[in-house]
Amino acid sequence: MHSSSPIKAMLLAAGRGERMRPLTDTTPKPLLPVRGKPLLQWHVDALSRSGYTDIVINTAWLGEQIPDHFGPQPLSDGREALSISYSHEGVDFGGALETAGGIVRALPQLGEMFWVLAGDVYTPDFVFSPDAVQRFAASDALAHLWLVPNPAHNPKGDFGLSPEGLALNLPPDHPGPRYTYSTIGLYRRALFEAPWCDVPAGNPQGVKAALAPLLRRAMDAGRVNAELYTGAWTDVGTPQRLAELNAA
């Protein structure tokens, strides 16, 4: 282990993947194969290499296939034992709860700080650095985001980035550059509680809630840090992008 008390990671795997149809009619998007293994497996293996083997996965569409893939005694590709638990939104509420709703639902399985990343991005070289966790723990930030240069499908980006490393909620007419949220971030539980989030603890009613409004609220208070990641990164959002990755 690279850390004396590794934090948990939450992998977001509940979405329907409408733009990936017909591929996702029979396979959940996070299990679509990229260069020899499912998208989700790339994340699990990368987390494991950095010592993060305690993982929570939320599921909805075809969600039973995900625990079937990992099995009752899951291992990383490095054959390290994993502890994988699930938040079955589809079973509990009939569908996905969106990002913030899903995180709040899973909070009882998470700690005070945790990694979050989407199961449908491909970023094979990203390192889940224990040093990044230590820096985050020493800060007063509610979240630390990794931003990427804007891909063709999101040319206007999502958030700004200050020279001091603050993520910025820039107004639409602001001339400053924006970058795209990679879906990789470190989070504090406090962001998903009052006053930042009004979804009740554990989300017992299955409220659907997006993440961006929470982040923008915290950015306006100067409580979100960020950095730019320039390594390989693809939002595998269409069959064409998947085919391009597998043809490379």
C-alpha cells in the first residue's frame, strides 16, 4: 500500500448510455471493452496500483452485469484482492439518480474524503496519487477536480482555472478560458450535506440531483481546487469514439 489508510473510491456506473446504443442495449456502458478490457476495469486496476482497493460502484441500467463481472471475490488485474460494494439505484428506485443523487445515496459507504470518477471515460495513464490526497486533506477545499483540454464535443468547456489553482464558475460572457471536467475528483462528504446540498442524508427517497450546481456553489465560495491534466483522456460517449480507441 502507498498510503497508511487509503480512502475509498466511488465509480459512477449507473447511466443508461443512450448515445452508445445499440451497444448499450445489452451491455452497460462501463463494461464496453476498450483495448482488451472493460472501461471500468481500467479504473479499478489504476486505483489498485496506487493502493486504493476499497471501491463503491453505483449501478442501474443492466446493473446486475457489473457485480457478475467482478465476481464475489474480486481481484484487480494485478491479482490484488479488492473490496467492492454496490449502490444498486436501479433495484432501489427503478433508475439512476444522477451524479450528486447517486453520491449522496452511497455516502453511508464512503468516508470523509473519497475519489469519484465516471466509469465511461478512458484515461489509461492517470495516477491516483496518495500525495494528491494528502494535499487535499491539508486544504479547506470541498473538492479537487482534474480538468482536461476541451474535446471537440465540448468546445466551450465547463470551468475556469485560476493561477492559484482555484476552479472558477465563470459567467457565460467571461472571456477567460474554460476547461472540461474530466469526471475525476477528490471530494469531501461535506459537499453533499447542508448548506451545499439539500438532498437528505443517504437519499432515502431516491432524489435525482446533478453535481454541477453543487460544484458551482462551492466554487463561488472559493472552496473548489483544480489542476489541468494533459494525459490521454477520452469521454467514450459515442460508438465512433469507442471504435476510434479500439482501432488505435
